[in-house]
Amino acid sequence: MTSHRALDSPDSYTIAWIAALPIERAAAEAMLDEEHAPPTGFARHQTDANVYTWGRVGEHNIAIASLAAGVYGIASAATTASSLLASLPSIRVGLLVGIGGGIARPDEDRDIRLGDVVVSQPDGTTGGVCQYDLIKAKSGGMRERKGFLGRPPTVLLNALASIQADHERRDSKVPVHLQDMLEKNPKMGKKTKKSPGYAHQGFENDRLFQASCDHVPGSDCQGCDAAGVVARDARESADPEIHYGTIASGNTLVKDAAERDRIVEDVGENCLCFEMEAAGLMNAFPCLVIRGICDYADAHKNDRWQRYASATAAAYAKELLAYVPAVEVQETKRALEVLQSVDQKLDHMQQTTSAKRIAVDHIRPSHHTDKMERWLRPPDPSTNANHARKLRHEGTGAWLLAHPVFQSWHSGSRCGKTVLSTTVLDHVAADNERLLINFFFDFSDATKQTVDGMLRSLAFQLYQRGAGSSVLDDSFQAHQDGLQQPATKALEDIVVKMLAVQQKVCVVLDALDESTTRSDLLSWIKDVTSRTELSHVQLICTSRPEAEFLREISTTIGEDNHMRLDKQAVDADIRSYVAAQLAHRRDFQDKGLSHDLLETIEMALACLPRDLDETYRRMLKSIPFLVHAKRPLRLAEAVDIIATNPDAGSTGFNIKRRLFREADVLEYCPSLVVVVHAADKELHLSHFSVKEYLLKNSLLQLPTAGISITRTCLTYLADIGGNHAEIKRNFPLARFAAEVWVGFAASVEGHKEVMEPILRFMQDEVTFQRWCRLYQQDKAWDGDPGPAEGTRLYYACLGGLYRAAKLLLQEGADVNAQGGMCGNSLQAASSEGHVEVVKLLLVMGADVKAQGGFYGNALQAAALWGHVEILKLLLEKGADVNLQDGMYGNALKAASFGGCVEIVKLLLEKGADVNAQDDYDDNPLHAASSEGHVETVKLLLQKGADINAKGGDYGTALQAASSRGQIETVDLLLEKGADVNLQGGMYGNALKAASSGGYAEIVKLLLEKGADINAQDDYFNDSLQAASFEGHVETVKLLFEKGADINARDGTYGTGLQAASLGGHVGTVKLLLEKGADVNAQGGEYGTALQAASSRGRIETVDLLLEKGADVNAQGGEYGNALQAASYRGHVETVKLLLEKGADVNAQGGEYGHTPLSWASENGYESAIRLLLSTGNADRP
């Protein structure tokens, strides 16, 4: 079995990946870049029955958790999540990754295929997941949905936005990850009798049947009616497509097409997938749901596609994680804290889901303890103790237990001693008469550095053991049932009272010197040792022999209770440990090998700093990074900085120079640096005043510090070796060095110390490609950008490396070579504002009119980002001011969008067409107006921009500003003569644009300027209908007050009431009815408001309309009447309500002449069919 490294702490894991099935777990494990052994100090919570796999994906350490074998459903998922958080409180966010049933509607542009991936994404109505069996019965046989579940956390939603934008421009990496999986795990690609494998199963095995097509028993649907197969366009590739929307979750396995379609209508049109775990997590665990489609949630489902679907979901999860910054995850609130906010309201959750009740019941036996833990948030000292035990060699430390001072302490009371902690801890633990509690101060964990943290830990340990638990319960209640945090003084009183009620207590405190609140700690020790009510408490402490502890501790407890480390005994322990280790190593049993190994040991010892001066010289190597880098260093990165010596020739970076422990970084300079965010081990200067002081040192000022940083990074990147995966795994500084060196190098490359290393680095193909695989400046968001897409000259120009670019050009680099996101070197330098590089490129013949890349041309790139001097240079060299191409069409539109008035003015002076339109008929005035750049709008108008020019998505500048809520721009445009009633664009006119967006103040302004409140067009008809469709109650109210015709009839939805009813906006419907809307008004696609609401199953709206007098048998619209509309879509509860209110079960009409029963029969809605037939009056088709 392969041996895997173990991370130092469970706190290193911040992302949980939950997989319900073994095949989902296998796919998840196959996506790991590195698999880990269980972390040091991991202690499973007593309620935790999960199975874990540990590993790394990109920058993230991942804990993969599985449900118990054979168990699934939302309650089991909730139990898995609560147990996971009990064992791993450091988890921030989660991914629920696995298989699901797809809801394919190819005729509605929802062409979901087997193997595709569906991702939960909020859509304004849902949080991305809804529980379809969360329904409450109401009087009259109606049902009411009790709401949707929580949203994914922001850090994951931001990643979704980034990956979706990237996929607009380039292919997903899911196929690449799938191929890597099969190459690394050949067995997963093999087909056997038991397993079809994790590869694509062939288009011929992907068939979607009509809902009305019955399944003939059999595993492959060979007996099913081929006429029932839905015809779909052939796909060009087997690569899975990604879909974003609502995922429906529940306890019932959906395998009936009619039931599937009924649920979809109930949940909403954006529902893409069914599954059985997500609803158990979303409100109690911040996560994103990712599902590979393995069937179509109908009777034709089988297991053939499950493994491949598991793999596609896992591959997407891996790709997504590359867009999730590790720093942002670390800054995200812990998932346990999210759960705490739910738990604090436990007594008020009568209306919660059944899954959450089951999850709460699961943790209720230890609920009070868990509640206290969430309130106190105590640091866990067992991780330190367990790690120390793992490192301790058997028999070492025995001298301490035999020491006369320890023997005296052990039998005495009310004394404090300094001893070896874990040896004593285990020795005292064997005494069942003593209650033993402990705390380990730890410089690498901010929660274990203060007296406050110590007191929280001691109080919770005492509470767990039932020691004075009523004291803590009373304090919890006194702090508003945990809503307030106790002050340190209150914690001191709590611990004293809890200790006082015990008979024999031993408190072990380790590493006092690693506390950051030493004076408070010493005061607490003095207080405890002086209290008569605590005379039964034994205290034992350890510390390095630092002055304040030597002075204060000895005077507090007496010299006879104070002992120094026995150096001779420690030396003997070291010899014992080394001898035991060597005796067990096979290589020391071979004389030749043992000789080589001894030489290696001697070399390693020779690399140790010989004195304090050398120690501090090493430490100071990382200080420039700490002072000037944009993000904090991590301990492992600092270790490799110290191990890098640019003056050491071919061994500039030497792994043998790495410190014996990462933590030694802090021990060398304890007053300068501290560790925060323990899981990421971020290294910070201890205080801002430290940074201020260091910056006064000329060696730490720029450019000197920039030279040091550049040389260190280049040396490191040049000397590390291995393939890309090995580099990311074995060299923690690699990504950071690749990212930061260019920024510093550009400012100092004129210095001789860095000029040669930069040029050598850029000329060497291996180092260049290594750098680009780690980081590319034009794709800074991509954690794994892939091979270089541009030339060496391109990246030198992008980074502003003038001298490197000059040398590359002298050596024959093509100045006009195409490649990279920016298209060419000139566009790259122009976008980043590198003036001297642009001058160089122009002198060397760069084509100023070259087209391509994201910005289209160099002029547009400079214009967008406001680089005035570069823009002038390009224009002097003949850049075409009206050249059309790129994201923004032309330079003037780009500048207008960016809002740089000076550039807009310059372009206009050089002849830019102020009214030029791009391929979408958009123009500069529209761009500036949509972004609210008032000064730019003023200038464009002064220079002749047509204020009423029509074109583009927004139609007019006024509509563009109105649709985006830019009220100051709207005011300006109206003042300058914009036609307030001009028609065009997606909204028809400005008033409808503002109404659709719900911008009431702009609506009011437009009306004051004469906007036609009842202006009509083909889609929303009028502004009232636009606002009603979106449910903007206040805007609807304003429009009515200003004279909108509440019963105006035209457009797609006929009336405002019909538009609001279709969307189920009950508040808007109520308002319109109160203001006199005709409940039976005819017109529009759905004929009446009742038919519109019935077609979508808006049961509450249907009930309200009927209550207000809606004609249940009114004819008109696409379906004919309300009952036909509800039957067509299988809305059973709506059908039932309409029948109860007298709907004609045999009514015909509409565009197709169907009856309700024929509609339900044609679409296979069995429940609706049975309901209609149960009336006894329905004519059979």
C-alpha cells in the first residue's frame, strides 16, 4: 500500500466533499492531486460514523466524507454533515457531488443528456436547491409549499461566475480531468459484467422517452416502444455540457415521468435535476450541489450511466476549485458557525423541514455540550498532545518522573512546577482519583496563544467531565443564551468556580512562552496559586527559560517547586531515540548505504546555522516578502525562501537548507512575526509598527528589497524540478514566486544584480514554460492556466520587462506574433500601461493596426483602461481611431465604457466617430450611459453624439441608463433633450426599462418629464405590465397613482394582472385587484389572469383570483380556459381547486381544441387523469 504524508493538523482542511455512494467516492478520490494520510491529531467525534478520505485538489486540502453504505436521503445527508462538522470544525464550505436524474426538455432549450453536469445556482426565486416533498396541507385540499432552501456560500458563487465567464471563451477542463482519471486509474475505464466503467457509455445508449411511453421490464429498454423516443439533434462531441439552475431534492426516488413533470411544474421551470441528499444540507451546511446526470428520472432509468455521471460531476468539482481562492475560503465563516446560528433558534423551529429535525435529533443527546462548545469555541489541546505523543520515543522523559522535585510535587498540593508536559500528562492520567485538564499554548495557532483561549478550553474540559457544569449553564443563560460572548474576567471567575467544587484537580499548561498575553497569564497563575479555595488544585507548567518567567514563576511558586531541564538527561534521551531509529532502518544494516547516509546527515548538520548571526541572516531573507508582497506568506513558503540562496550558483535552492520544522521560522524571530489563520499558517509581521520600523531600513526599502525578492524567486523557479504536478505538490513557494516576481522585476531590472538572471530566465525554454504553467498574468484568476498561449516576448511585454523584451527582439523575436489573451505583445503592453515597452515595440515595427485578442487592437486596450500616454503614442504611429473589433467594438466605445474623459476627448479630437456603432448597433453614448459616467456623457453630447440614436440591446441612451438605475445620467439626458418616449430596444422605452428594474425614483422622474405612462409595444405592452411581471409592488403603486391604465389590454400578457399572476407575485396581484383591475379581463397569451396562474400552478394566486370573482370557465388564450391550462401541465392541486369551484370538466377551446382530460392524457399526467375521471362527468377522449 502506498504511504501518504499526513498534514500537521485537521485544521488544514477547509473544504468538505460529500459523496453519498461508493462510486461517487471513487470518482472523488480519482480527482485528488495528492492523497493524504489522516491528519495528525484528528479525533473523530463520538457521533461521527462517516468514512473519510483526505487529500489535496489544487491549493485546497479536501476532506471527502461518505454516507454509511446503503443509506441515502436528505436525513442521512444532514446527519453526515452534522457529524463531519463535529469532527472537523475548521471546514468552511462544502461540495455535494454525485449523480442525479436529469429533467430534459429539448423543445425548451433544456437539452440535458446523460453524463451532463447540473450545478445548483440561485435564480432570484430559489437558492439553487428546493425540497419538492416539503409541502403543507391546507384547508380545502390545497397544498402550500413552505419555501426554498439556503444559497451556496458567496465564495463558491463567485467561483461560479468566474468559471461561467471563462467557459464563454474556452472549453471546460472536465474532459481533460476525465482523461487524466482514466490514465491514472486504468481499471476505471474497463468494462466488466459488473461494471460498465467510468467512461462515456455511447450515444446509442442515451435515449429520452416521452412521458407517456410506458417502460417494458428489462435492463436496457429494448422492449420499449421506439416510437416513444424523443428526437434530439446529434451532438458533435461526447464531452459533457454544464447546466446551471435549480436542483430538486427529496426523500422519494423519482422514477415516474408523470410524477417528475408534476414536480417540475410545482418547483418551477428552471428545475434541471432530481436528487436525494441536498435538502438535508443546504440550511445547515454552506455548500454547492454538483450532479452528473445518470438517468431522466423516469421508469426507463438503469445503472449504466451512474459511474460516468459520478466522474463528470467530480471532474467539474475539480475544475471549479481552481477558481476558488484559498485565501477567500480561509476568510469565510466556519460552517460550524453557520450551523450555530440555526441551533441558537432551535426552540423556534416548529416549521422546519423533517430532514433538519432528524439532524437535530441526531445531535440532541450531546446537544447541551455541543451548544456550550459553539458558544465558547474552545481551542482543542488534544491535537498538540497527540502530536507530541506520536513524536515521543518510549522511555524518554523517565528521568523527569523520577526527579525528587516531581516526586514531591506529585504527592503535594497547591504547587506549580515546570516539567515535560506530555510525559507528565500520561503519568498523571493513570491516577483515576485526579481530574486532569490541560492546555498547550501554540505559536502556530492564534486560538491557542491567549489567556482567553486557555480559559475557554479549561472551562469546556471541566464541563465535559461534569465538573461544575451548572456554573457554565448559569453563565450561558446570563449571556442571553449564548448570544453574547463572556469577557476574559468572566471566564476567569467561571473556571475558578468550576475548579473549586472538585476534590482533586491537576492542570497542565505547556509552552507558556508561546502565549501572546504573558502578563495576563502570569497574573492568572498568581491568582490560582494564592486562592485558599483552590488548595486542592495542582498546577504544572512548562516554558523556555525566558527572563520574565524565570523571575515571576519562581517567586510565585518558590524555588523548590521550580526545576530546569536536565541537559544531560535530555542528551541521553536524544541518543536513545537516534539509536532506536537507526536500528530499525534497513539502510543502516548495509555498511555501504549506512556510510552514505552518515555523510548525508553530516551535510544536513553542516547546513544548520552556526550562530545567532547566521540564524537572523536566514530569517531576514523572508522579511522583504512580508513587507512588500500583496498577500501574506505561508510558513512553508517562508521555509523555502530561507532555503534559497541566489549567490550559491547551481544549488541556489537546496532542499537540504530547509528548516527542520516549519515552526522554526517563528522561533528565530519571535518578536517580529506571528502566525494567523492557523489552518493556512499565514505568516504576518507582528504589528504595523514593525513594518513601519523595517521600512526605515534601507535594505528593506525598494528597490533593494525588490532586487532581493526578484533574485530569490528566479533562483527558486530555475532550480526546482519535476513535472507540473510534482512541482505543485513538492515546492510550496512555486505559485507565489511565479506570481510576484514580474511585478518586482519590472521596477528593478535596470540593476545589474537582476538584469542577467531575468534575461537568463526568459531565454531558457524550460524555466519559461515552468513559469507559465504556474501563473499567467492575463489569466491571474486561473490556478492552473496550462501551457503558455503567447510568446516569451508577449509575457515580457505584459509584465513590463523592458530590457528582457529588448533582448528578445534583438535575438529575432517576432514583434507581431499572435497569441495570448491580449492577442499580441503591443496590445498586452498597452492594456497594462507599460509606456516604455510600448515605445520599444513601436520602434521595432509593431503593427499598430494589428487586430485580434480580447480588446481587438492596442488602441482599444489603452482606451478602456485609461492609459493616456500610450494612447497618444499609438495615435502618433497611425492607429486607426475608428477601427472596429474586439470586446467593445471600437476605441471610443471602450473609453466611454471605462469612463476616462481625457481619453474620450483625445479620441474625438483625432476624428473618432462619436456615433459609430458596433456589430450590435451599440454606440459610445449608450456605453457611457449604462455605466453612469456622467462627465463622459456630457462630453459626448457636446461633441455631437445623437442623444436619440437607436440601436443595441438598450435601444437608446436614456433606456440604457434607466435599465441600470443610473438616475443622475437619466436626469442629464432628459435635460439635454432625450426623447422620453422614444421606442426601441429590449424594453421598448425608458419608462418600461425603469419599471422592469423596479427603479421607482427614475420612473417618477421620467413621468415628470412627460413619459407616456400607457405607451405600448409588442412584449410587455406597457410599463405597468413590465413592473407587474417582475413583482415590483412599489413601482406598480407609483404607476397607478400617476394614472396608468390598470386594465390596459395588449402585449404578450394582456394585462398587468395577467403578468403578475403568471409570475405568482401575490402581493402585486392583491394591489392590482384592490386598485380595480378587472379580474376577468381578456387578452394576451393566456387569455385571463386565472388561466395564466393555473398554467404555472400558482395555487395561492389561483385561490386569490377565484375569491375575487374570477370566472372559472372563462374562455380564451392558448389553452382555452384555466382547467385546460392546469391539466396540460399536470398541476393536480390546481386542477382540484378549479373543479371544486365549478370548472367544466369537458370544456373545449384554445388553439388545439383539447379538453382537460385529453390534455392530461396526451402528456401522461396520471394523477390529473384520475382526478378528472373521479368527477364522473369527464368525457373520455
